[in-house]
Amino acid sequence: MKKLDIPSEIEDKIFEIKRNSDKSISKIISYFPLPELERESLISLLNQPNFSEFDSIFTDTISDDEWNKTKNQIKKRFQNELFDIDA
């Protein structure tokens, strides 16, 4: 499967993309729930009209402005907490 050409503003919100053994996408995990328009954009890129395996680490919904103001802190804190768990 070819690499997806995900727009950077959406890709920035994605924590992980899980794949099946055949390299097809099985799940997209974002930091916060993706808005419907961004989900639709990803579904279109996947070329899988019935894809619905979206998940998020946090359940709160935030605006793009909030995300842009806090994304670096959120990513750093989350990575630090994961590192502490592994230690």
C-alpha cells in the first residue's frame, strides 16, 4: 500500500496509524477526536468508504486554535508519561 498523502494539519493531530498484516490501515488514533470533516478527508484518502476505526487518546473535543496553542506541550507531556511508564 502506498504512503498516504495526509494534509499536515491533520497528520499533526494523529498519534498513530495501525496497519494490518497486508499493510492496509486498521485504525487511526489521534490525540483528540477528529472533527467529522477531517475524518471524511482521511476516509477519502484511504479509499475505504466504510472505514470507521477512529480512536483518540483524550476524549475532550478542542478547537483548532486550542490545538495549535497547546499541541507541543500535549505531545511532549504525553511522550514523557509514556517514557515514565516504560522506565
